[in-house]
Amino acid sequence: MNILCSFALSQIKRKKSRTMTTASAIALSAALLTAVVNLVASGNAMLAGFLGKDYGAYGSAYIPLLLIPALFLASLIIAMSVIVISNAFRMSAGERISQFGTLKCVGATKKQIYKTIMYECALLCVAAIPLGIMLGYLLSFIGIGVINLYIDDLNVLARTMMKRISLSLSFTFSPFALIVSLIISLGTVFFAATLPARKAMRISALDCLRNGGETDTSGYGRTRITLGTKKPIEYQLAQKNVSSNRKRMHSAVTAFSISIILFITMSGLKEIASGIQNYIYTDYGYTVMADYTATFKNTVNPKTGRRQQNCAYPIDSKTAEEITGQFAQYHGTDVFGSGQDYSTYVAILTPQDLTKDMRQVLSDESGEEQAEIILEVERIILDEKHYGELCAQAGAVYGGVILLNDYKYNDNGTERHIAPLSMVSSTLRLEKADGSPDFVTIDGVLGTAEIPVQLTYPNTNPIRLIVPSEGMWVRGYNWMASPEDEDGFMEYARSVLESHFPQHGMDYEEAGYTSRVYGARDFAKLMNIAVILAAFFLYAFVFLLGLIGILNVISTVSTQIKLRAKELAVLQSIGMPSESLRKMLSIESILCAGKALAAGLPIGIGIVLVIAYCVKLLFPISFHMPWASIMITIFIAVLVMWGTVRISANTLKKQNIIETIRQSGL
């Protein structure tokens, strides 16, 4: 065996605890990278089977959806691994710095010193990376198993989103993915080992014999020990030691800070996802929903330059009313039917037609007040029964137009409701995209509190009119019901819709329309499953990344305690009690944990606040900072650091003070 390789192997055998820690970090890094790559390979196989080779027409959308999260997670794993593994090899080189000095004195070259560390890296990789890859496949297998617990529910619930869907995720062994995992893992470890190896080879023989200058003595000048003060001597010594050893502890504190940042960020994302889920889901008071939606194409009218919507297969009010009647025949079920037309008309208004609040909103959006204001109009038709009830409520004659005088908008994360029209005039001037006018008389008005819950969906059109349904064509129509036999009604409703709108196995784009029947809570269940799966995988990766960081802390702190064995023995020899020594080390651990928390907490909280702010610009969600998770993070950080120091300090009890002091060097 090469003599340099023998030196490396001897070091691995002699420092068993540090070797185990370093090998564990390498194995975890390889495991996480393998799990990410294999999940991507399995997901690719599923999408290729569902959408066709190269994802068919959806390749440009699904490829980034699959690769971007994988690249993000892989980047985090690589960054954390480089910090932790590089620190492990730096400590290994630091322990042998005097040995390197001796080798240089007898003729060893810089290149040979470099090779010694890289041989150690190669030997650890041979043992740890295969184990890590196997662990990664196991993690991938477990993750796919967790997904499959929900896959059947996802297939059923996803039918509320599209007509046909059958997802099936299975464990896929890909030789290409294995090679990619191996290359990335080896590259990460060797890059991490290269940094301390290059530093060690550049240190002169004299500096090596002086222990490499690793200790930052500038901390001693800044922190003086003063007797007779209010600060206990243990605290002063701890503060001095933390300052003087900050270079050696820097990577451990950094890795710990990253773990804290990730955990807080994931907790914040979970809170944000829950807020979005609560906002999207609206309880309309019905248990079954059915709808018809036609495809459309947005174009620009060449005459006016306005956007117009061309719908291939709109539904007419007569057909919608006929379906409503058929639904209502099922054991006397009460059915609420409504259809919407969003893009046929715009309203031409003056500032005097608007309320002060609406003018303020429009001026905030455009930056200036306009003489003529054009607002989008939504026309709504209802089934005859509920239209008559609403006319009576609004005090309008049957066949009249009712204005829903409510505009809901997102005010920096807060949902606001205002009345858009001042109703100076009871006549509205509407125009089609080609500029042809239509004057509509308002026969009744309903304010925010009077609008039925079925019509309180997130509206984007400021002008909303309930119009007579006779002769109307709309792109989509919705039916809501609360039958006693939900499953029976849903099966019956599907047969009714299929008889009116046969799709013959074609999907939404091919048929030009789609019809659906689903439970009112199915969409919420679909969102809930998505949140659960995302939270499971994110927390699993954060936990394992945090474990890599904790291994780094344990390795660094325990090594530091052993390197300071002579220093601690000297303190005992001059009369420092064991209890005071343990107190000093405990204070040091709290100060180091405080450094990690001081960096990690503000950054983690800041990231969560930035993400929440960006999301609130899109959704008026309620968000609360995950203070419980933050307190748990603080407790775990202090506990890990304190526990590591105490356990490492207890190993020094068996050492003889005199023999420890006789040892040369720290």
C-alpha cells in the first residue's frame, strides 16, 4: 500500500469517533442526493406514462415543475454537505498539523501532504457512499410508499379538476440516476475535502510545528479576566474561549444556523399553505357540486383593440334550466343553478358614477384619475326559482336586472368589500368588444350583506349584474345541491350531464367542453393531501439536512473538548472545581448556540416574512408567524449544543491530570 495511503488509513483507524461522524455525514449526503434523483426518475416515469413520451404537449410546463424543486433541494444538500464535510477534514488536518510539519521537515512535498488528506477522503468515500446510496434508495422507496397511500384519493379527487386522470407512481431503478447520484456525491465530498487539503499544504513546516496557527489569540486581548466583578469567572473564561476558538467553531455555527433557517422557513411555508387553503375553499352550504365549462379563446377585436372571448360550445339558459329541473327530480332535491358571462360587455362610466372608495381603489391601481372609466362586467343568470326569490328580495319585478353592488379586492393581504357604484343613475351604458352599445336599467340593488353565499366567490369584475336568463348563452354553468343520498345523486347527476354533453372518452381540449360532478369538500381534500405530502417531504429533507448539521456540531464540539484537554487539566490543577469547569463549558455551549440562533433566527423569520408578503399580494390570507416552531428550534439548538459539551466533557473525567498536562500540544 502507498505510504501516504497508509498514513490516511492509520488516521481513520485511530480517530474512530470522528471517522464515524464524518462517514455518517458523507453517507447522509449521498442518501439525500440519491433520494432526490430517484424521486425525479420515478416522477418522470409516472408523467411519461400519463402524458406520453416527452410529456406530449405539456413538456414545457412539467419539466420545470419536476426539475426546479429537485435542483433547489440538491443545491441545499450540496451546500450543507460541503460545509460539514469540509469542516470534518479541516479538523482532521488540524489534529495532524504537527505530523505534517515533521513530514515536511524530512522532505515531504506540498503535493504529498495534499494527497494524504485526499487518500483519507477516498477511503471514507469507498465505505460511506455505497451505504448512503442504498439508504437513499430506501428513503425513496419509503417516500413513494407514503405517496401511494394517497394516490387513489388523488386520482378520485383530481377528477374535480379534469375529466380523465389515473396517476400511478412506482419505484423506478434507473442506472442513469444511479450514475448521476454517484457522480454528484463523489464530487461533493472531494470538493469539500479539497478546501482544507489545499490550506494544509500551504502552511510552512515551522507553522505546522507551532500547531498551524488555528487559534485566534486576538480574542484574549479583547476579553480580559477580571476578579471581583459581578460577572462570574466561569462566564468570563467561557466568553474568552468562545472568542479565541471562533475560527474552529465557525463552520459548526454556520451549519447549525442553516438548519435553523430551513426549519423556520418550512414551518412558515406550512402556515402560508394553510392560509391559502382556507382562502380558496368556500363553504356554500351545499354538499354536491356539478358544472359545465366550455373551452374558449381570447382574441383582440380589430376595430376597437379590446379583448374579446370566443367560446366554441356555450350553454344556453333553456338547457341549463332543463338540467336543473332534472336534478331537482331526484327525491325532491333543492338545486341552486347559476351561470356566468365574464367577457361580453364592459361598462362605460364617469367618476361620478362610482363611490369614493371605488375611485380610490382605481386611482391606486392606475396612479391617476380618468375622465372616462371602463370596467369589466359579469353577467349572471340563475335558475327560475332562485331568480324569482332574489327579485323579491331586491324589490325588483320578475325579469328585471339586479346589481350586486359589492367589489371584493385584496388590500395588501386583507380582504376588503366596498360598494363600487354610487347609483347616481339607474341606467348603465354597456359596450361589446366591437363597440356596439347596450343600455341596461337597474331594477334592484343588493349590498354586501344581502348577496347570497352562492354568489360570494372571489369576484374580479367590479360590475356584477343578475340578468334575466331568457335567450342567454354563457360559457359555464354551476349547480349546487344537498341531497340525502349523496353518492346516488352524484351518479344520477353524471348520467344527466352525460346525456346532454356526451364526451365519448375525449378530454377537455378534444371535446371543447367538460362536465363534472363532485363533493363540495373534494377540492379542499385535494388541497389538504397536497399540503400533507409537501409538508412530509419538506420536513423529511429538512430533518435529514439538520441531522447533517447536528453531526457537524457534535464532531466539532467533541473534537474541541479533546484538543483542550491540557487547558482544562491546567485549570483543575490550579484549583478550579469540576463543577465550575462544567459550568464554564455549559456557558460556552449556550454562547455558541446563541451565535447560531442570532444568525439563523432573524434570517429565517425574514425569509418567512418576505414569502408571506409576496403571497399576500396575491391572496388575502391570514398568516401567523410559527412562534411555537421557533421556540422548539431555540430549545433544540441549546439542548444539542449543551448536551454535546457535557457528554464530551464527561469523557475527560477518566484522564489523569498530570499525564494530560505532560502531553505535548493541544
